[in-house]
Amino acid sequence: MTILVIGARGGVGRHVVEQLLAVGEPVRASVRDPRARADLPAAADVVTADLTRPDTLRRALDGVRRVFLYAPSAGAEGFAAVAAEAGLERVVLLSSGSVLLPGMERNAIAQEHRAVEDVLSAAGLPWVPVRPLVLASNSLRWAESIRSSGTVRLVHCDAVTAPVHERDVAAVAVTALGVGAEDAVAPDPSSAAVLTGPELISQRRQVEQIGQAIGRTLRIEELSPDQAREHYGRFSDPATVEAILQFLALAATGGSPCTPTVRRVLGRPGHTFEQWARDHAADFG
């Protein structure tokens, strides 16, 4: 049974490919740019496909029964139409825990992910969501300033979240694809179903642990919400900036949970942020 991984070069998708290959599963990995083949394992069957061009998906889906999908809302309808024709057994969607989090109903990031979920539901596809709330890899956005000045600019620096390692998210997705106890990844409309790391940790402490991993003392520059809007606005659109600020404000008041979902599905604890920082030390050094 060949499994198609859409988003195979992403932070989670590349681990899905590697973990499936490690247990002997045939993997087809889709890329938009054929030059990206070199970034993927030689054992993967690499195809060129683009979610915004549904005609390119038919070849990618030929002979496939299960799919790992990361999709922007702009490509969801095209995928759903072609996937319905293909008669898939299961689509495992990388979504976001924000769609289940109380207080995030109007959050732009949550709405984006919810829109994709709604498209798959409306198409009648057999799909299962994997919903990480805070990816530890979000901290990579600090890498450039750490390398250049040893400084991290933060708003709500004492807000606590439970960042989840991308390897753990991938392992849950692989389980949902049928490698392991796939029924352990059942749809659950409660916030208890979101994927998190095993511990709540402040942004301040995350910076400290990155510093320990690279052997440097890092400095934090605290920002007000207005300063943060200006700072983040250099890299993101206004709606995304507001979504990030809204979530951090919620986390600053205890609104970001730590759940046992990773342990329940995988039968082991998730990786800590300290472990993630060690794994990514080269990115910050």
C-alpha cells in the first residue's frame, strides 16, 4: 500500500516520510518543484504535484489508498475533488489545535485550518485530523536574531505553552496512517485531543534552553503588544500577526493546555523542548 505524503519537505512532512520508510512502508512524496527531489530520501517515489492545480494530483494519487496532507485553504477544494474520485481509504490532515481551543473562534490561523477541515468534511472524505497546538519548531523564527546578536524579541515572554516536537507530530500522523494503533487517533471535538509537548514552559525558559544547547547566554528584549505588531509585521500579514498576539495573550493567562494525547497515542512521553533545542542547536549556532 503506497502512502502519499503531500507537504513532504515541510517540518512535519519530512519526518512522516522518514518514519514511514523506516518501517518499510512504500512512500510517494509530492513536491511542487522537481528540483526539490534532492532534498528527499532516495527510497521515496517523488512526484511533482501542486494543490492549486488539481490535474497534477491525479498522477500523484494513482495507486494510493492513504494520504498525509498539509494544505492551505486555497488548495483544499481542488484536492478534495480529486481525492473523492480516487476512492481513498483515509486522509490524515495536519491541522491545528487552535480549531478546538476555547477563545480562538475568531482567530485567523484557527479559521484557516478550520476551513480546510470543513472542505474535507463536505467532500465526504474519510479523514482524520492531527492537531498540534504549538510546534516547537515555531521557535526557529528566533534563529536569525540569535545568530546575529544573541537577542530574542518577545511579547508576553512569560506566557506558557507546551511546544510539541515535530518528530512526535509525525509519529502520531504515521500511526493514523495505519502504522500502529490507528484507532488511537480518533476524531475528538474537545481541546483534550490537541497535540502538545509533555510540559508547560514559558517563552523566556525556551530561550534559556536554546542558549544552553548552543553554549551562549541569550538576551531577551521585551516588547509591548504594539511594538510586537510592528516587529512581526515585517514578516507576516496583519491578520496572522493579530492571530499570534491573540494566542500569546491567551497563553499568558493560562489558556494554552498541556495534554496527554502524544503519550496516549504513542505509548511513550513526547520529547521535551530541551530535547528539541539540542536537536536543533545547529540552526541557532
